[in-house]
Amino acid sequence: MRDGLVEWAILGTGGIVRSGFLPALAQAAGGHVAVIASRDAARAAEMARHYGIARAYGDYRAVLADDRIDAVYIALPNALHLPWVLACVAAGKAVLCEKPLTLQAVETEQIGESSRAQRVPVWTAYAFRFHLQWRRVREAVQGGQIGRVQTIYGTFTTRLQRQDDIRWQGVLGGGALWDLGCYPVHLASGLLAEAPVQAVAQARWRGDVDQATSAILRYPSGAELIMHVAFDRSFDAFTRIVGDAGEIRLQNPYHPRGVDEVQFRTGSGVNRHRWAHDTPSFVEMLTHIHRALHGQDSPRETVSESEVNTARGLDLIRAAMTRGRSSPA
Ligand SMILES: NC(=O)c1ccc[n+]([C@@H]2O[C@H](COP(=O)([O-])OP(=O)(O)OC[C@H]3O[C@@H](n4cnc5c(N)ncnc54)[C@H](OP(=O)(O)O)[C@@H]3O)[C@@H](O)[C@H]2O)c1
């Protein structure tokens, strides 16, 4: 670490690097970007010039050999996450990888094993888990405020604008389930400490990717996640966590801002809440990672059982929707 700052390298030069990571890093104390790596040397150089980044590489592999790099942010298409996470961990570099971490539970387990064996932390960029809203919701659920969780209703829809978006490419791990569905499934994993066991699902396909998927995921306790995700609807992330003694309603569970409301509805009435502070959860996530890498905090929300449970849920839904596709009409 130079000048006490975590030195980051970024793999990829796409949308989330520009709109999420770089602005958040500018706000989060404790780290800075030293390297931007692209498949294309000219694009890396242009990004480096624009954002004042010291080193630009035209090959992701150059990051692995750069001894000055402490942590790597992997912002590549979903299908490329696994090889690059494993390569970075083997090179001893902490990892923040974009969601979903992998496309199969067995791959998530492999990353967990490698991270533990090498003693290198790996985080997935489900930034919402670092926001005060999530901590309050989880405390309320775990503290029994809504009783036993029965059903989580999760919507996550958005309208994809670009026809050449990576999300339309099956070979890159595209599709609404992996891009959006990973959120409600991971939210459920964070609240229900158990692996899902069964799924029913139906998708609307566009070529080899699902443009919309509806699914029910069942858990051994009897709890269920009922979710709908789509690339062809206006933005909506409304979520209800329903227990046998109350419920929590979230307007924006995944990227909460000051205007978003959360309602705690229990026997004692409805408590409506907006978060007074408006720090994006991406900033909170990076601040935590910096503190953890400086040894000031023990690492939280690294790849764990809950992430494996998420990947198992996605496996079950994927299998169910694919079965549904091949069965006769
Ligand atoms: N956490 C969040 O809130 C959030 C939000 C949006 C997206 N994401 C995740 O972030 C990741 C990237 O999404 P994005 O929206 O930033 O995508 P994007 O704009 O398409 O950027 C992807 C980048 O990956 C690199 N790349 C490597 N191989 C590629 C290939 N075969 N085709 C296209 N690009 C390739 C490209 O950089 P170079 O060519 O310059 O190397 C490209 O800029 C995905 O995993 C997505 O799920 C997370």
C-alpha cells in the first residue's frame, strides 16, 4: 500500500466502472485506483488520461504481475468472473467482483475454497449489504419483529436500451435471471440461513437469453421467494418481506437513496423510514473493504455460505426455466 492507501486495479472499462466504482472510490477514504486494464490498450490509455489513473494496461494479465496492486475490481461480463477471480486470488490480490460472482454454485464453492486456502478475501459487489437500510432490515428480521419469514416478494425490472448490451449475449452470461434475479435471490439468502431446495420458473426467451423470468424458490423452513425480473419493463425493485407477525416493504432494496422509503409493518403499527444520509451503498462497501484491508475491521460479507446458497438458488431456477422451455407447449 502506498501512502497508506489500498492500490486498486480495474479490469474492464464499461458502464459500472464509470458510473459506480470510480465515483464511489473518489468518496471512500482509504484507497485509490493505480491501474486500469482493458482488452484494448488505446481504451485503457484514454480512460487513464480521463480519470487521472497512473498506469494503463492493454492486457488484464499485466495486473497479476504488478506487485504494487493490493486489490482488483473485476467489472467484466458475468462469464469471465470465475477465471479472473481465481487468477487474482492466486496472485495474492484481494478481489471485489461484480455480481453475480459465478454462473454455477460449484464455481462459487471453488472460489470460496481458493480464497480460504490463499487467505485472500473475495467480495461480490452486492453493495446493498453495506447500507444502513439492509443492516436495519436484517436486524428486524433476525430479531423476530415480523415473526417467522413466510414469503419474500421480489421484483426487479428495468428497460435495457442498447441492443449490443452484454446482457443480451448468452455466451457472456447474459439474461435477466443472472443480471437482476441474483439480487432477490441474494436478499433471500441474507435473511434465510438455509439453502433453497426447489424451484418452479418460467422465462420469456430472446434467443439464448431470458428477457424476463418469473420464479418461486422454496426453502426447507417452508419460506418461499416469489420473484419477477425483466429487461423490458420500467424500473421497479419493490420488495416485500412477509412474516407471520408483520412485514417489511422496501421501495429500493438494492440501491437505496435518501428518497426511498422502507416500511416496518408490525402489530404496533406502520413505521415509515427514509435514510437521512444519502451515501451510496457503493461508497459504504469500498470504505469497509479499505478498513478490512488495513486491518481496522474484520472482513464482512466475503464469499460465504450465503453466497453459495444464492448460487444454488440460481442453479435451481435456471434448471426449472430451461426445463420449461424444452417441454411441449
Ligand atoms: N453492482 C452493480 O450495481 C452493477 C451495475 C451494473 C453492472 N454490474 C455488473 O458489472 C459487470 C459489467 O457490467 P457493465 O454494465 O459495466 O458492462 P459493460 O458496460 O458492457 O462493460 C463490460 C466491460 O467488460 C470488458 N469486456 C471483456 N470482455 C468482453 C466481451 N467479450 N464483451 C464485452 N465486454 C467485454 C469491456 O472492457 P474492455 O474491452 O475495455 O476490457 C467492457 O467495458 C457485470 O457483471 C454486471 O452484472 C453491476
